[in-house]
Amino acid sequence: MSPKEPFDQPLLTLPESDKSPLSIRAKALVFVDPRSRQLREALHDLAPSGLPVLIQGETGTGKELLARHIHRESERPGLFVAVNCGSLSPNHGEAELFGYAAGAHVGSASSRAGWFGSANGGTLYLDEIGDLPLVLQNKLLAALETREVTRVGAGQAQPVDVRLVAATSIDLAQAVVAGKFHERLFLYLNEGRLVLPPLRERVGDILPLAEYFLGVHAQRLHLPLPLFSPAAQRVLEAHAWPGNTRELESIIHFALLVSSGEEIHPEHLNLPAPDIAQLSAQLRLLAADPAQREALRGLLNELLGSLQP
Ligand SMILES: Nc1ncnc2c1ncn2[C@@H]1O[C@H](COP(=O)(O)OP(=O)(O)OP(=O)(O)O)[C@@H](O)[C@H]1O
């Protein structure tokens, strides 16, 4: 981490030069909630270690963005290569991952390095690693342990230096028990484990992220920057965000487009009305945080007051 990025700064940015072919739009990681700050410290410790990393989190929580920051802080000279294991071809997954030799199969007149080779010297990010077929899990473990890959159809293994960062939205320990995931691969990956909590459990991140996305989209669309009304802020903090940060970004983008420009109100947020069970779960979470408790008490008194006949 550079001296410009102490832990008390809630924004961690990727450099403009991060021109990975699979780059995603947002480059900044917003960390304000205490749980996110802990995660940032863990990231800072883990990134330069070179250890494999397993990131667990629901969809849209920011696993790929976190992996990019791990790569950046590791200062490995090679590329960050992101691959979704669910999108590997059932028949050619091995060739896609490890490459193939010229003439290995019909149409392969020349050889190809594969994702492993492309990430040589850098970081291979395997999203939804639980979707990898068992046979490929075995080959992946062998490649990681021996630091060598053999292209499909090639006689000789080649040395590779790849740091693996894997992500999963399922509990891989349970997949191991169910016989769906290779235990040794799980233990290998689990050396460096980061758990990205869902957004509803990082309530302190919701408004800073909302403001961040509002700023990004207002700037991109050359629109004036509106503010969130206090009621809109409360709605944002009370929503359960099943689609996590990705859902938050699209809600904010929409609100920016439909608001008149000065202030965003609850009616601009295209969110379903929360049900009572969801609302009370959110309130319980907020009440657990001493900083939020007083604000919550005031709000509840205000609401109860408005209900008096
Ligand atoms: N802390 C954060 N700060 C800023 N942007 C974030 C943060 N977390 C996530 N995002 C943004 O939210 C979107 C979803 O993040 P990302 O694709 O990394 O999630 P994911 O967990 O890998 O999703 P999936 O499981 O669907 O692959 C991206 O546009 C990402 O830039």
C-alpha cells in the first residue's frame, strides 16, 4: 500500500493503467463499515504474501474487484486474468485453462497458451470455482502444486508462476462433504480466506457506496450531482440488497436519471416496499451498532409520534 492510502482512508483505487481485457467499470473499493475495514486490513496482509486466496461472498458483493486489488497490491508483474469456471466449455475446459499443442485437436493448427499461461507471472482469478468439474479440479491442483502445466496434446510440462485467487458464492466446505469439491484443493485455497459479507451486513457501506456511484454516473453523464434526501437515505439503508453492490449501483443509476437533479427522494429509488420481517432484521442490525443506535431511537420516536391520533 502506498503512503497515500492509509487504513483510515475509505477509498482504495486502481490505477488507470489497469487495462486488463476483462476490466470492470468501477475501479475504486469503498470501505467504510467496520467489517469492510477489517477486510481491507486482511487484504493488505494477504496480497504481498503470494498465498492462494479464496474469496467467499454472495453475487455482486465485489469479489472480482477485491481480487483485482489483491493483484495490484501483490505487485506481481504479470496480468490479472479473470475466468468464470461456469463458462468453461464442457469438452474443451482443459484446453481453455491449460492451453493446447499444435495439432492437439481438429482446427488447432497452432498452439495456444490457455488462461494459465496468460496469467504467468500474474494472477489467475477463477470465479465460481465450485462449478469446475472434478476432473479439472484435480488437474488444477496438480498444476498449482508442481508449478507446471502440460498443454493438451503436448508431451512436456512447462513451468508456470501463477498466483491463484478463487471466488465462490457457495460454501465449499459443504461441497467437500457432499463429494462435489476436491478436499485437497479446498485446503490449498483456504490458506488465505477472505469473507465478503453481504451488503445488508455492512450497513455502514451503503450510503458511501451510493454517493460514490452517484458521483461516478453524474460525472459520466455530465449531470449535476443531486443529494439524497434523509428519507431516501433511510430507504437505502433499510433495503436487504439481495443483488448486493451491483444492485445498489443500478438503483442509483436509475434514480439519477429519473430525479429532477437536486435531490433524490424514495420515489426515485426503484425498490420494492420492504416486508416486516426484512425490516425488523435490518433494524436489529442497525441497533447492534452503537453509532447508529441513537439515530435509530430518534427515528422510531419520530415515527411513533406521527402515528399518535
Ligand atoms: N466496495 C466497492 N466499492 C466500489 N464498487 C464496488 C465495491 N464492491 C463492488 N463494487 C462494484 O459492484 C459491482 C459488482 O462487483 P463484482 O463484479 O466485483 O462482484 P462479484 O462478487 O465478483 O459478482 P459475481 O459473484 O456476480 O461475479 C462492480 O461494478 C464493482 O465494481
